[in-house]
Amino acid sequence: MKRNLPPLAPADYRISVVMPVFSETETVRIVVDWLRAHLASRLHEIIIVISPRSSKQSFAICEELVRLDGRIQLYVQQVNPGVGNAFREGYARANGNVILSMDSDNEMELAAIPKMLDLMAAKNYAVVVGSRWLPGGGFVGYQCFKRVLNWGFQQLFRLLFLTRSTDLTYGFKVLRSEVVHGIAWQATLSEIGGETTMKPLRAGFACGEVPSVWTARTQGRSTNNFWRNFRYVRMALRVLWHGVTVNNVTISTPKPLRTAALPEMAGQH
């Protein structure tokens, strides 16, 4: 069953950015500065969900950014570990009508964000993904074996979901808030990148893609190991087997921006 959302004019976009932080430092500042400069008045909020295991430097930079701009909110992750848990906590707090889901390590191509937003508006897509496999996309600094494995996963998932989408596991995307708040997310680790595309597809939402280039991080460390890649397969099978329930969500116009208070430091989990 196809699900069509009411059109949303680009001028009415109120974008909530959800961005977990673990060990990242200066890249957080780079990403946030770019978002503030290029999304301008359409930027409603940046929700940073930081792991309680992050370094003092990571906390310090995030707290500095909160003081800089009232649209930036900092929350300590409550359910640990897992980047999927961090994204889910951020989604629950998002008040905008468009949610930009991305990492803070500057591996994702920031220049692709306006293209994703433009395509969402032009085609009234519910989800637009930055695809590494479309012409014009790609990988920089990605291990050859991992690239071959990723390509194999994509072919498997395209077949399982009967879709022309080329990148069903990448977490870099924009989603309408009706999708984010209407679907129950279950991923706890990096498979959240697949769940946030597979479930909307399975539920009948229109999904699009634009090319984007992934570039290996220059600082911090990834918490994703080789064997965790197979969690995407388990997620795909779960979505296909159990289906997706979509709750009707009434989206109201976001309230005027407010200054977010700094959270207290949480203890180790």
C-alpha cells in the first residue's frame, strides 16, 4: 500500500538535525558550523546525543556549541551502548517537520544535504537517502573488501525489498517527521541506518536518493566492527517478516525556537 504525505513547501521546512557524538571533537564543530551556515532559517534545531563515555574534550566542544546557538540542544544518551539507541533518543526529541539523520564524524558529504532537501520537495518523497552507489557518489578511504561486501548487501536488499534504491544501509538521509514519529524503531547499533530506509519502504512510503560520497574519518574511532555488518541482514529479515505498523501522527507547526539548557553530566552506564 502506497502512503502519500501532504506536500510540504521548502520554505516551510523546519529541519531537526539528529546527530550522535561518541569520540568526535573538532568534526562536530565543522559539521555544526556548516549546518548553521547553509540551512540558515530553515534550521529548527540540532539535537546532539552524546554518549556518557565520550571524552571531556567531546563534552566541552558540544557544550560550547550549545552556548553559541540556542537551536543546539545537548542530551546525554540514556540507553547505552549503541548508536542506534542514540538516534532513537534524538528522534523522540525532534520537533521539526523534516529530520536530517547524520553522523558527527564528517564522513558524510555535507554538500549532498541541499540536494536531498530539493529532491524531497520536488517529488514529495517521505525519505531521501544520500546514496554512495549512484553515479556521482562513492567511497574515499574505504577498504576494498568492505566495499565488495557492501555492494553484495545492497544487491540482496534490493531483491528482498523489490526496490530500485541503491543504498539501503546508509544512515545519511532526510525523513519527513510523519515517518520518524509514526514508525517504531528497534535498532540499537549501526543497523539503524538500514532500518530507517527499509521500514519506510516496507510501509509504502516513497523514497528517493541523491549521490553522495563517503570519506573516511580523520579523527575519533568507529564503534562498528566487521561482524556487526550482518546485523543489517537480521534487520532486513525482521522487517520483511513482521511488517511495519505506522501510527497516524498529526504534525503541528513547530513552535518558536527556544534556548536549550545544558543537561547535567550523566554517570557511566
